[in-house]
Amino acid sequence: MFGLKLHDPFTSDQNAIKLMPWELQLMDMLSLHKDQLRFTIALVASVLVGMGFQLFRSPTLRHLYSYASGLALLYYVWGACVLHAFIPAALTYAAMLAAPRSCGALAWLINFPYLLYMHIASPNHYDAAAGALDFTGCMMVLVLKLISVAHCYQDFRVRKKEDMNDFQQAHALHALPGMLPFASFVFGGGNLLAGPYVEYTEYDDWVNHKGVFDPRAKKRAPSGVVPGITAFAKAFLYMGCYLYMMPRFNVGVLFSPWYQALPFAHKNLVQFIAGVTSQFKYCFAWTLAEASATFSGLNFWGWDDKSGKARWGRCSNIHFFLLLATDSARLVPLHWNIITGVFLRRYVYERLTPKGKRPGFPQLLATQMTSALWHGLSGGQALFFASTALSIQLSGVIYNIEQGYLPKALAASPPWFLLKLAWNQYNINYLVLAFHILDASKSLQAWGSTGYWAHWFMLAGCVLGALLPKRKPKSKDAKGKDAKPDAAAPAHTKAE
């Protein structure tokens, strides 16, 4: 990356758990790299670990079980690489201990540079094309955990209650966690494998049976068996789709002679299918992680005030079918990589906005580029996140046009919705190609195969939005589901 060569002292080859005969047989049968096989096994095992939490009532035992099981799962896959997790975790804890009034800022200075180092150093030791996996994915989840817990600890010490929003008040950390609870939070029963991050206060409530997890509550938390099995089955549905589609419509097909010979309309269709195909592996990992959290009970939100039904989803990171029904780029974070979107909103977007002012495009662009650096340092990823800022800005323009210029009947009509749906779905999967291709020049080549028309459309729409005079909505109740055009990421479902 950028021609930099950094040494990573820890590799997955430094592992006392050697490959076993049955693993070699599975690798040959499924044509998987050992990292891919062990990662998949660890994810499935994390579901069993989630079930195991039900065996322990003592908070101390739950912490020990969470720490030990999480560390074991990580070591099984990555061996000595797991030592990377201890370094920023120890430094962040030290910052919270020594500088509680500035530990949030220090956590950024500790964790983000370390993650960037990992993004640069790790690929020098791993052949991603062959299926090798480096430890940076786990570090990405860890960074969110450490920055969030440090900020919440700092907030309680430097912010007055009236200066904190509802989310900050709900998650402000009154006391420094003990070393065992902190280590338990860091490794979280395998939570670093695929995320998502959780707030420390929520994790602490769950371990200690407080709040909605209190067995003495008027209405006790329900069993997670049925929703857990449902999530487990959905995960393997996504894996089946991925295994079927990947050989046929991976991003490599965009550089084949067959693709180059296709008519313009067919190229757009193939781009769309390749984008959808690339999503299935994330759906598998995130939904399996959700199954683990559901069996453990951590995924429980509470009870719905209106229906009285149990609400699950604290650790839901993907709503795939709802994503396919979104007609606005601003709604995408509500259904894709949801919890990361929460972090970006709460710890970047909102904190960059001056008090008393509305956030604008600078805050949006800064948030998107923070996300880009968090995901990696490849040119393709930078192109993707810069382009998504344009896409989100355009969705705000479309909303303003609907409210101020279009006849109400047209703006609410099914044909208009379908037109927006078709554009949003194509654009999502067109842009995401760069994220998976990684190389900037090849990403531009893929986009250029259809003349960059989607980029030109977004740019023209944003320019039009800047030139159009502002108009008030045609009626006082003219509020749609996209009525907050300044929202760069979704609100936390429960802590609003």
C-alpha cells in the first residue's frame, strides 16, 4: 500500500495449534485456504460459545468465560497475531487510568495509527488472492470498542449532563472498569471475529444481569433459542448464495473479454449482480455473529411498548432484504454495517458538528473518509467512500426537490418510488465494486466501462441542488421517511 513496507512481527503461522488431518481434508474438499476454513469454524464455534453463557450466573465467571473463549477462538485462527489486540488495549486502558479527562482523544491517537500500521504491514505477509486472512478485521472491531469506551469514560468527567445528548448520557461511564471486565469486554466471547462492537455500558448490564437483562424484572428476558436458530439458518442461506454466485459473478468478471463485449445495458446489469454477490460473505459472517449474541442473550433489546413483543437486534449488523428495498442512500446505514454506522455517527459526525449548528457536507465527508481509513488504505476503498459522500448528498437533494418542487401526488406515487429504488440499488452496487477491487486504477476501469454515468449523474444532481432556491415543504405534514437529510448514519435503535 502506497509502496510502504512495514514488518509485522506476529503471523498466523506462529500457532501452536497445527493443522489437523480433518482440517486438511476439508480444505481440499471445499477448496479453502486454512485461514478461511478456521475462520468459518471459529464463527460457528462462537455460536456454541454464545449458548455457553447461559451456564454461568456469576458475573466473575461470565467475564472469565468471555475472555478465555474469545481469546481461544482468535488464537485458533490467527495464532500469535492475537498479541496485536493486547497492545492498543493496554495503552487505551493506561490512558483511561492516567488521563481520564482526555482519554477519548488519546484513544484515537493510539488506536487509529495502530490500525493504519496493521493495514500497511499485514498484506506484506498474506496472499489475499489465495484466501489468506490477516488480523486487521479483528483490529477494526477492537478500535471501535476501545475508542467508544474511552470517550464514554471521558464524557462523564468533562461534560455537564445538559451538554450531553441522550446517547451520551445513557452510555457515560462513571467508573473505570476493572482489568478483568475490561479484558472480557475486549475479547467478548469471540466478538472480535466479525463484530459488531457494543457499548461498554450495555455489555456490563448484560454480564451483571442489570436493566433489561435483570432476571428479577417484571418481565424477564425471553429465551433466544428460536431467534438464534433463525439467525443461524439465515447465515447459511447467505453462504449458499455466496458459494453459488461467487464463481460466476465475482468482481474479476468485470475485466474479462466476455464482459467487455457486452452491450451497455448488460454491463450495468452485471455490475449490479457482482455488487450483490460481494455482499453475501458479509451477510454470512454478521448473521452468524448475531446468532451467537442471540443465544447468549446480549442481542435482546427489551419489550416493545405497543405490541408487548420481545425486541431483538442490539447486535444486528445487517438487514439484507430491507437493504434491497431502500430508495435513498441515506437509509443504507440503517440496514448495512449498522453498528459501525452508529459509531461513525456518535463518535465522528456528531462530535465534529459545532454546538448549536447543523452538520453539513464537511462533517459528512470527514465521516466517510474516517470510515475509509478504518476499512483500509487501498485506493479503491478511498474512491468508494468519497463517492458515497456524493451519493448521500444527492439523496438530500432529491428529498428537497420532493418537498419543495414536485407535486405531492407524484412524490408519493409508486412509479416515483420504483424509479428511486432502481437508481439507489444500482448505485450501491456500482460504487461498492471499488471497495472489493481495492486497486484504484482497476476500480476506475470498472466504473469507466459504463462511462462513469452514475458519477456524472450524482455530480450533476449535487450541483443542481446547490443552485436551486430553497423552498418550504408544500404542507406542514410533508415529512417522509428521509426527513432528516443531515443524518449521515443511523441512530442507535434503543438509545435515541
